[in-house]
Amino acid sequence: MSAQSETLFIQHFKPSAKPLDYYLKSMSGYQMAKKALAMSQDDIIAEVKKSNLRGRGGAGFPTGMKWGFIPKQSKKPKYLVCNADESEPGTFKDRDIMRYTPHLLIEGMVIAAHAIGANSGFIYIRGEYVVEAKILEKAIEEAYADHYLGKNILGTEFHFDLTVHRGAGAYICGEETALLNSLEGKRGEPRVKPPFPAQAGAFGGPTIVNNVETLAAIPFIMSRGGEWFSKLGKIEKSGGTRLFCVSGHVKKPGVYELPAGSVTLRQLIYDHCGGILGDKKLKAVIPGGSSAPVLTADEIDVIVDIEPLMKIGTMLGSAGILVVSEDYCVVKLIKRITKFYAHESCGQCTPCREGCKWMEDILERIEHGHGREQDLGLLLEIADNINGKTLCALGDAAAGPVTSFVKKFRADFEAHIRGGKCPNA
Amino acid sequence: MGTKILSNKFYSQMEKLEPRYPTKVALLLPALHAAQDEFGWLPPEVMDEVAVYIGIHPAQVREVASFYTMYNLKPVGKYHLRFCTNVACCLRGSDELVEHCEKKFGIKCGETTKDRKFTLMEEECLGSCGTAPALMMNDDYYENLDIPKLDQLLERLE
């Protein structure tokens, strides 16, 4: 086990009867907003840039740089939107932040809103998180009562209204422009980009969309400085700690907080999560939510961060790490993943709408022993026809996993096709 | 349009939200949620009333309502069971849970029992992967499930 390292979030993830009392007493709640409201917008953005905070939703875009894209002279109202859609399979960290430390998120949003000049904000939360939405609504009510939200926040000239907006069951609404359409009362279909949200986002106004964990990190940066936050990270270009969500066949699944770039997949799985259930052998790891290309058991001596994973052809994404043991059928697994994308494709782009369904059908027949020799080539061809040819990243998210499973576990697919059944069954 | 079927509570809830949004159509998702809370699903006449309230064509309400899986366009049972069967839950045995329920209730996923007590559905990832397998019943999550725990839960239901 590695030495104890500093954590920001996880020690606060415990049921608290009164989140506001706890936040004020144990986390110096709303002191950082007070400090930030006395700072200039440029100074806050500079501090966030210094922190090397990168978006925690999946794309890993530098947060300070994103905030810097908001045009200052815009006459249109600006918006701050928190992406709390958390629907990437394997991801469950934002739920903990919202249910245990809702005021941390609210304070982060107050600071971010001031930095970009937004007087209105929304937390777009996935429809299934009914309990978490209620916790947030209650916390927002408390924040209004104590002047942390609303008019003249903390006695300053700054106004900021914050509203919880519930989604209603659509994975695609985690994509930021689909999310904005959904916020506007439309079908959650991604938009053509450009314009990017920073130019024309919610209701046509300049908009910043940030993930829950990203915004919840802001108060820490304000409290102890961008440089301190940056140095928490043990790898170039990634500051702070990261919340890793580990699930599947490990002995101790859950959320783990570790300094960015400080741990390999092997250490995470075997040292932190206690190894594989039943002490079986490891078969596969999906390192960044179900959209990330799969890794084999031989590829886990890799640092779990953005660049190292990208270098070996996969991604950190939302840091949802799915662990698969030797006796689980990988064909069944990729069929299930592909079924998900086929179900969640919004249908706008033909390659994704048609391709995902075709890949699902082919994987289904291979799984059940009715596959043909040429099906593997066909799968790769369809995936190639989706990849990079759609408006949003859902197409790539469906294609990458199929390609990687077929290439890395080809023998398993062939055994199904030739033997007429799963060799594990 | 004749008498209103949505309650005063619905209208006062909406009135409170209106100033938060720069357009009225942005209230469509919150309105559909609030309407569904009253009826358990979205009957056509309720969607029509939502259309009148927002000031849009009824077809626009249906276009949006049908995009999202959580809006029930047909009635559901008193207990609406949504089993997550996505990757993490699937790795942890959600298939057996679904099969067990299908047998127990004598229905398939997507169906409702004749007595209108249970509706069974497969759900995409619920964000409960660290405590898989998970089930969402009405508004609440039930996690770390296995067949005995599931049976226990179902037996308590009236």
C-alpha cells in the first residue's frame, strides 16, 4: 500500500444530517467564495489555470483555459451549467459529491459564476438521481437563506441564481450541447459545433459547462492556491487529486481518491481494491468508463492518467474503471456495451444510428454461437465507418470498444464462432 | 380546453420556476416531471394541458417526452422496478435478478403485472457501479443486491 497521501473530498463522504452545518464547521464553508468575490475575474481564472485542473467529466480539457474562452464584452446573458448527468457506465463519483457535500459544489459554482460573469446557473442532474436532486435543492434553499446565493451574495454586488434541472433518462445528455438542448426543453440531440458553448451555449448566451467534480475542486484551489493544487498532481499537466470509480470483479469496489498520476492500474486494482474477486486471474480492464477501449491483463502497469492511457490507445475518460475476471465472457460484455450505445444513440447521424445497431446484432449472434468467420472483419469495418464520422463523441465511444475487444480478444470471438458456444460456458 | 386536470400544486410549482428560465419552453422537462408525479404517467390529456401551459403545440410535447426514457407514456405499476443491467451490474449478476423477477411476476421486462402492482424494466447504468447490482424502485435505489435480498425487499411491499 502506498503512503498516505492528501485527499480533498473523500474524508467528507459520510452521511451528515445537516450538510450546511458540517460544511461551515468542518470545511470552512463559503470562506473561499468570500475570498474569490473580492478578486478580479482575471485573477481567479489565472489561479485556476495555474492549478492545472482538467475537466473531470471525460475530456480532460484545462478548466482555466475553458473559462478564458468566455467573451467578456458579450451583451447576452452568460450561463454557468454544471454537468451532473453522470451516465458514463462505470462512473459514480459525482453522486457522492452531491449527496455528501452539496454545498462544496454550490460554492464552486458561485466562484466559477463570478469568474465568468454569469448571474444564472443550472445543475443539470440525471433524472435517476432523484434523491441527490432533492439534497441539492435543499442545500440551494439553505444557501439562499444565508445569502450564499441570490442577490448581493455575501454582501457584495454579485447576484447568482442557481436551479436544479432534472434530466429524464438519456445518456446522450451528458454530451454538453445535447445537455444544453435538454435544458432548453428540447430533445437531447447534440448540436453542430462550432459555435462552441463558450460563444453560444444555453439560450444562445456564452456558457461554460463543467463537471461536478471539476466545480467542486474550485473552492480548494481558492483556499490554498493554484500552485499548491497543481503540485498535488504527480504528473505533468494534471493537478489535484482524482476520484477513481472502481467496479466489477474487484474485492473492494468503490470511489478512491488519489493524487493525479500517482498510481498504476495494477496498484489501484491489487493494492487499493484488494485484487480480483475469488483471487481469480484478471482478464480485462476498461479504464475510463465503457467508452474507453479495453486493456488486457498485460497492459495494467500504466499510470492511470490522461496522457499515459492515451499513449497506449485508450483513455481515462471519467475515471470509471471496470475490472473483469478470467471467467467472464468478453463477447457477452462487449455485446452488452454495444447494446447500450445502440439504445442511447440519438439517431441524428446515420453512421451511429445504423452502425451501433448492426454491431449489436452481429455481436449478439457471435455470443450465441451463430457467428460467421467474416463477422469479425465486418465488425471492424462498421466500427471504422462510425469512428470520427458523427456530430458528437457517442459514435467514437461505441466504435472504439468494439475495435479494441475484437483486436485484443480475437481468440475468444473465434472460439464462439468455431465452437458454436462460449468456451467458458 | 375545458377544466384543468393538473393540480394547483403543479401550477404553483411552475410559477416558482418560471423566473429562473429565460424561455418558457425550458420549463417543459420540469413540467413533465411534475405532471408525472401527479399521475404516475403522462396521459395524452395531461400532455395537452402541459402544451397549453407552455404555449407550444401538443406534438412538440410528445416529441420531447418520447425522447426520454423516464417519461412513462403508458401507465406503470404501483412499484416500478428498473434493474440496471449495464456493465458493472452485469458483471455482478444483474441478469439473474431480472430473470428471477420475470419468473416471479410472470411477466417480461417492459411489462406490468395484471394487478398493476409491478412494472419491470431493464435500465441503463444507474451510477451505482460500486454497489452493483442495483435496482431503482420508484424514486429510490436498492444496492448490493442478490436474490435473497431482492426477495426480502419484494415481500415487504404491499
